[in-house]
Amino acid sequence: MRIDVITIFPDYLAPLELSLIGRARREGLVELVVHDLRVWTHDRHRTVDDSPLGGGAGMVMKPEPWAEAFEAVRTAGREQLGEHAQPLVVFPNPAGTPFVQDTAAQWSQREWIIFACGRYEGIDERVYEHLADQGYELALTSLGDYVLNGGEVAVLAITEAVVRLVPGVVGNAESLVEESHSQGLLEYPLYTRPASWTAPDGALREAPPVLLSGDHARIAAWRRDQAMERTARRRPDLLPDP
Ligand code: ADE
């Protein structure tokens, strides 16, 4: 999989060199290229924003650097992937459709994703129109119902959620099956040794005995019940209407 990120803060994406994602990059499972949008400016101040037409607070990102950036990034990507390659262009945006586990699963099967990080109040609307006219597939995607200062933090989260589902990135693929949201429920509670633990306050805290029973069918049923109960309590919106 190839991932390009276009941003005015390339350093924000440095954590993608760490841990699981960093290893996936070193092993060649994921090619990740971060681009500084200001490369595609031509004035002394490397200007990427201007005041909103019609007035109002804040600044709007200018269309010209974005159009040039997409042209250059598409060309570079196609040099690597071939002329047939079609990127999915993701604009993190609080006004986008919600990013959920199913989105991560679908995007993990993509050959190529370009993330475009908006800042300030947003990007000139004509950029979206232009890209759609140029045949790009666009997705405006929200991490949740709150406002961040820009798309970079959303790209960190989305990239981690997507890349860990790329085959080979997580060592034990089974661990992806039972985690929260993978089957529409929150995950059941987890325990490890010691089965009897004396907490610092002196209380004896026992793991549920069923987990020590060796009876796999009973354990599976208990976990299912726990997942249902937990989901009903914390996230009733995830359950189908009764
Ligand atoms: N950019 C600013 N806020 C955002 C959000 N909630 N989700 C995705 N991108 C954003």
C-alpha cells in the first residue's frame, strides 16, 4: 500500500516512523511519503492561505498550491504503482462522514491513499470540484464530533487504524478478529495472571473462574454475554433496535 500525506506541518507525521507502522514501512508493507504543501507555492512568503471571500473570521487555504500538489503527487505515485493507479483522496474534516472500523477495513484494501490536511478554516471549495473533475475519488472524513486544529492528528489516527489491518502488519491476525468494533460490539473484559491478585489496598481480586475452566464453549459464551452487556451499557447506539 502507498500512502501520501500533504500538509504544511510535515513534522506532525513523525510518529508514523515508530512502532508497528514504522516497522511496516521498513518491511516494505507500506510506502508512506509526507509532502510539504509549501513546496508548491511560488512567492517569497510561501503563502498557502488568504482571507475568506465575502468576509468572516479566519483564513482559507488557497487553491493553487493544492492543485499543483495533487498533480505532482499523482505523477510520483503512478511512477511507483503504474499508470493505472487511482488514489483515494481523503480530506480529514469535521464536516465529513464518520470514520469507523468498517471504513478502516475497506481502506486497508486500497492500493493508494492520499491524505490532504486542511488547516485554518478550511480549503477553498473549488479544490474539491477540480479534483472530482480530474477523476480523483474523494472522501471527506471526520474522526468525531469535535474540532481539531487541522487534519494531521486525524491522519495519524486514520493511518494507524488502516495500516494495522493491512495483511502482515499485525503479527497475529487473530487478534484483529475479536477486538472492539470488529464485530459491531465492544470487546469483552480481559484478564491475565495472576488469577488471584492482591491489590495494593489489600483486597483480593479474582479473575472470573470461567476463564480457568478450560471449557472453550463456556468461555466463548461468557465473553459474548460480557461484550453484549458492556456494549448495551456504554454504547447502546451500536446495538440494533430491539
Ligand atoms: N479536522 C478538524 N477537525 C477534524 C475532525 N473532527 N475530524 C477530522 N478532521 C478534522
